[in-house]
Amino acid sequence: MLTELWNDAEGGFHPASAPDFLPKTALVQVQLRRLRAVVSLAYDNVALFRARMEERGLTPDSIQRLDDIQQLPFTVKADLRDTYPFGLFATPMSDVVRLHASSGTTGKPIVVAYTREDVGVWSEVMARTLACCGLHRGDILQNAFGYGLFTGGLGAHYGAEALGATVVPISGGNSDRQIMLIRDFGVSALCCTPSYFTYLIERAAELGVDLRALPLRAGIFGAEPWTDGMRDHIEAAAGIKAYDIYGLSEIIGPGVASECSAQEGLHIFEDHFYPEIIDPETGEALPDGEEGELVLTTLSKKAMPMIRYRTRDITSLISEPCECGRTIRRMRRIGRRSDDMFIIRGVNVFPSQVEAALLAVEGTLPHYQIILTRDQGLDQMTVEVEVTPEVFSDKIRALEDVRARLAKAIEHILGIRVGLRLVEPRSIARSEGKAKRVIDRR
């Protein structure tokens, strides 16, 4: 009843967001208490964690201050594969009410588990995520994240219901129906990957539906890195505000961090997920403001606690106050990972760098692929990018002008010249989930 009363007014303060505004001293007390509890839980019940603690001469009593977290061992994705399926569980299976899994490169999925209390925390942080994005009771949220073993769909679903919003659980795919429901149901917010929404924009135009004329006002996008250029394209084409959210299955799913109305970094719900930034080469902790690899510790996860999990995502922490008033720290948007890099002629290349170059040139569309090949022992990189129908159907001189500007933009960002192929609209395969940007044929 209290939640309903507090959440009636549009833009009103939702009580679930209260931890976002905790004074620093109170937050630290919560973090330390929860850190000590989760370390004890993992030490007592997870053999791999206990063995690594004993190798370092550590016990749960070694954690007396928050900074002591730096003594603890890291957890990496290979640990989940090596202990498949249940080797990192800290509670008996009788307490586990949910299993999710993500695809694995070795054929074995990454399995994650939730107790009933964990599901409650997940719902809470997703409600806080959606509140960060300006959603409230009365909103109609179309959830186009995938349902099933993927954590995205159900996480967003429960969070929206906890917020008091109306959920349209359409899941991914069936794009024409997606557009029909956005129009017919008066959908005000939509969740999906940013690359899939760019396709919905394109498809809506083909069907004669102007998204800008509909009640749709917010897009909640995650599950893949995307650039400010992509945000600008989405906001201009659909007439919405595009919010970046962050999460990963190993930690809880979506709901780890979210942008607010300021769109100046993602607030980390650090009463549940303690963030660190480390040097990805040395593992040494870095201060707020310095770029490095994001490491997360679950402070309240029961079924499968993750201690100092190396995400491989590259970012930095922002401790300065945010104009929205939230006191929890922010992280800069994830633009790259330490493990999606590839090397061409000695140069480190990230797909997000290529995307930034492409979207800076007028006449291109946000659909591209990077094709890697090997010719006589040398690695080669070719970028295929779609151009607008006007450019593609224009004189050859117009195509050459766009090609020249693209080549210059890519060389400016990467420092090397690459192959470039301009292709007609809709010639690059679309994805209903995460876009496949790199095709490695080496």
C-alpha cells in the first residue's frame, strides 16, 4: 500500500530508490557488513574459494575494512566453466528456486543460481534501474529482451512489476508485431538491445509507422556496448530518451547499474554490488577516475556469491556528485572489453572504435560488420557499412565522397588504413539479440 501511495505521481520518488541516496557513511557500513557475511558464506560453502583463501593465509576474519577486499582472490569466467554445473553454489539445491545460463564458447553454458531472496534482490535493483530511467507506476513497458535461460527478460519483467508498471512480455523477434503493439498498446518504454532497436526504427519506417508520433518516450538498452553516436541516432530517429543499463549473468543479470536522467555515467547499485577498477595486466587496484577493468563483488547474493569477479569490461568510476542527487557512484559507459580486442598490424582495435567513426559520417546507417581475413600471412581488416538509400542510389561521386570521409574517420581513430566496402541498405544481416559485429575468417 505504501509503495502504491508513494509511486502514484509521475516522476515521483519510488521508495525502492531510497538506497540510491544513502549518505556515504551509512553506505559504507552496509557494504562492510554485507561483505563480511558473503565472504563467510563463500568460505564455508564453496570449496574453490576456500582453497584460494587458504593459499593466501586468509580467513573471513581477515576482512575488517572495505579496503581489505583487495586481499581476496579474483574469480574469472573460466572458474564457472571449470566447476560446471553447480560447483560454485553456496546453498543447497533445495534453497535454489531459479537457474539461468548463458552460452559458453566451449559448449558448456555458464550456470547461475538464485534463492528466493536473490530473486527479491534482483527485482529490487531492476525496479531501481527503471526508476533511474524515469519510469513509474502507469507506464507500459514492452520487454523485448529474451525470456528463458537468458537473464535479461525475466529480470526486466520482475523489476517493472515491482515498480508498478504494466509489462508487455513480448520477448525478442517478430518485429512487425513488436511495432504493432508499440502503436496499439500506447507503449511508453521499451527494453531491448540497442542494435535491435535500430532495426525496429528501420522496420517501422517501412511500415509507415512514425515512432516519434507515438507515446513511446524511453528506451532501456543493454546487453552490448554501444556508442554515443548510436544513442544520438536512436534518440533523433525515434524521438525518445535512450538509457544505457548494465548487468551480467554471473553477477545477477541486468540491474547492476543504470543511467539516470543526466545520462552522465551509470549509477552502480553498490549496496549490493561492490565495484573496483583494476589494472587488467597487473591486477592492482586503481583509484576512482582512472580507466581499467571493472571488478564486481556481490554483497547480498546467497545461492552463488561472486567475489571479485573480473568482468573484462573497461571503464572508470565517477565519485563526483550527480545532478540527479544519487550518492551511489557511477561508472562511465562500457565502450570496450579487454577481451573483444583484436590486433591488426600491431594496432589494438575495438569494434566500438569503428562504430564511433562510422556514425560520425553523414550518409551511413548504424549497421556494419568487421571482416578479418589473412592474406599471405598478413592479417587484413575490411569494414562493411550500409549507406542510406539516397547515397547508394546517387551518382558514383557521392559514394566516393562518403567512402573518402569514412576512410579518413577510421584512420584518424585507429591510426591505420583498412579496407572499406559500402553496401546497400538491408544487405547486412539483422540480429534480434546481440549484434555480431566481427566476422573472423582468418
